[in-house]
Amino acid sequence: MKRIRYLTLLWMLLCCIMAKAQFNPADPAEPGQLPSKLILAVSPSGAGYTSGGGDIIPGTSVTVNASANTGWKFVKWTNSSGTEVSTNRSYTFIKASERETLTAHFEFDPAGPSEPSELPYKLTVIAEEGGSVSGSGYYLTGAVANISANPNSSYYFDGWYYPNGTRFSTDASTTYTMGEGPATLIARFQFNPDSPTEPGEVNGWRLKLTAQDGGTVSADKYILKEGETTNVKANTNSNYRFVGWYHGESLISSEATFVFTMGNGNVTLEARFIFDPSSPGEPTQIQQRKFSFMLRGVITKPGGAIEFPILLTPLATLGDMTFQLNFDNRLNVDVANAILAETSVPYTLTYEEMPPDEDLGLGYTSYKFTFTGGSMVVEDGDIPTVTPILTFPVTIPADIETATSYKISINQISMTLEDESTQTAGTRNGRLYVYKNGDVNGDDVISITDAVSIVNCIMGNPSENFIEEVANVNDDEGISITDAVGVVNIIMNNGALMAPQRDFVEPE
């Protein structure tokens, strides 16, 4: 009976898809147009980040922005067919009625800002009901990020919390030191209609401040009468540059601090920032490194097998090298069958298991890899490419804990240059993100909500937390209604099929 009920619900959702296909928002008889999806992509992955995508009403003006990460430069925007549409980082156009994809292309720029010892990780700050927050952004390990929470009228700030429910701080404005991986902090507020923190609420209008990644925002007052003024301030975090205060797409002020005059209605102002590690006044960058390792984040499923790459970008001719890889003990890593990349002169690879690394603590297995007798030649004027210098098989146990991640890190690096001198390298560690097959929203529970999310994706409106790798339940070339039915089969204990991994790209 339950199976019939679930399948009936999916049939109803499929009918909605068919009804939507027959809907003609351009017909004057219709009340208005439905939003269409604008997807923003980055090529190559990890070279930069974008903003401005989402569900947008056709016919409206859209501005998308692209910012390069350290050591890269922006080149162009291309559309879904690969045609160049702009060479400006900020590109404005009119949204079409169909689903669109814009790709920001970057080139490696060895003459750009020096490589940090690690590439930035994403800090996400989220507000629960009752207030707003600011301070999200990309930060290096060890960097200090300013975060701020502002309660709404009749609410008070309760605290900053980690996703597991542990409280981080009770200070509304505080700092967070970035660790070795992405982090999320949640601001919680409590309803208190007798809260005296915001006087003058009667006959006043609400000023709401929001911030893009890269800074925090504040005001002297948030409830103002018409014509009343308040000081509004944007604080820029390390490696970011302030762009301006915006009301919708209208620039209100290019000054970080300005006097705002309230009009006749509630107002929302957004502070916009751009990632710019070369901004004047930012902390001194770490000395230029000639080599950079990047370990990716990969999404996979229990019982799956993946080929995990170790990526290297050389800025100089490279001879022998050594490095240590550290794996979470819960992963089954086959180092004996590691695959070497083709280089100018082939290397000979040897490896040995190392004693536990005290800096890592328990729970990790470490191997030292030694490359001898080969070379990677970089000629003058060459633009280095990201090379998978080593790829090794990893098997994910079927009984592994899901909705979590498992760290793979690199350290103890020594690179030999042409003059026989040695140097270390910049690094970014990687993780394996493991989710149950069909757990589309990543909450570790497979329910009819996941099936509905798949249907929404088919309709062109995937949720922000939609995990495509586990939504493709039947392991075919795309996501379809059969995957939603597959989720129902999982719910009804009829089993699930495993799908291979894909490289994981962090949300913009």
C-alpha cells in the first residue's frame, strides 16, 4: 500500500512536469513568466568562482561576476554552445526564457599573485529565522574571518552553532579561525517580543543588511522613521575588496561607510565584495612557490570504487621529488596499483608506509612516495597545466558512515630543481564526501522528499543542496523520473544501484 502511495505521488509530480511543458508564459493571457535557471560554471575547476546565477525571471537584466583565485586570471564568458559572449569579468545581459549555462574561463597566470601555502576554503555563515548574518567567504587555513549576526525586531541573538549543534560562540560579532577544510556556522535567534534592543519600532521601517561573500555589515539602527538617518558600514575581510552597496541592481554607495536616509518603506541593502588577494593593504602573501599540489573533493557512495588523482602544477622544470600522503583509515587505498602520469622523462616510483604522523593524530595511514630518474620540463613562456601526477584506486566500504567526509592530505614535500636545489610546494588537501544512494539533500535519510527534489531538478529547479552524484540512482547518463522511482524502491527496501564518483565542485 505504501509503495502504491509513493508511486501515485510521483505520477502526480510527473503530470506537473507535463503541465509545465504546456504552459506558455509568453502568451499575453498568462499572468506572468516563470523563472528559468541560470547556471554558472568555472573552467578549469578551482581556478576561480562566480556569482549571479539562480532562478531568474526571463526578460530581466542579469549581471554575473567572475573572480580568479590566486595564480589564475579571467579570460572570457562563454554560453551553452561554447560561443564567447564577453571578456569582462562583470557581464550584463537579458535573461532568456530557457535554461542557460554560462562558463567563466580562466588561464593559469604564473606572473600573478604568489601562491599561498594552501588554497582558500569556503566559510559559510547561515541565519536561522529571526535575523541576518554576514562574513561568508573563502579563507586560507589559519586566516581569521570576521562574522556578524543581526537580530530582527522582537528577536535576540542566541549564539553561533556548528551544524552538529555544538555552540561556537555567544558573541553576535566575533571571529572564526579557518581550519583545513570548508566550515559552516549557523546563527540562531530567539523570539522575544518584549526585547528592548530595538527602540522606536512603532511607526518605523525596517532596514535589512545583507552581504555577499567577503565581509560583514552593520548599522547604528535598523528601525527608522521616514527621513531618519543611520550610519551603515561594511567591513572587508582579508583577501577581499569592497565593491559597493546595492539596492537590487542599483548602486547606492561605493563607500564602505555612508549615511543612509530611510524612505517610505522597508529597505534591503546588499554589500558586495570581490575576492582579490592582491588588494593593497592585505597581509603580505607567502613567498612565490614554483610548484602547487591540489587534492580534489570527490563525491561517492558506500561500496563504490574511485580513482583519486594527485594534481600538480609546475612553474619550473622538476626533477626528483618526494611527498607523503595521509589517508583516513576507514578508506581502502590500493597504493600498490597507483598510476603514474606521463612526463617528459618517465619517473620510477617507490613507496613505503610511514609511522603515524603525530600532527595528524590517530586514524590515518601515511605513505611516502618517491619519484626518481624522471623530469617534468617547463620551457620559458609555457603556461603550466594541472597534471594528475599520480592516481590511485580507493574503495569505499559498504558499511562506512555516510553524510560525512574523509580527509586525504599531502605533506613532507621536497621538489628538486634543475640546479639541484630543493623546494617545497603549495598544497590543498582533499576529501571524499560519502552519501547514500538516493540521499539527494545530504541529510542521511532517504525519503519521499528526495524523490520530489529529483522531480524539481527535472523541471529545471534543482535545490541549492542538490547532490547530483547520488540523485542518479540507476547509474545512467542523466537524471530522469526513473531515478525518482528508484528512490521509492530504496524506501521500500527493494535495493539500490551504485553509481561511480564525479569530481566535486564547491557551491559558489
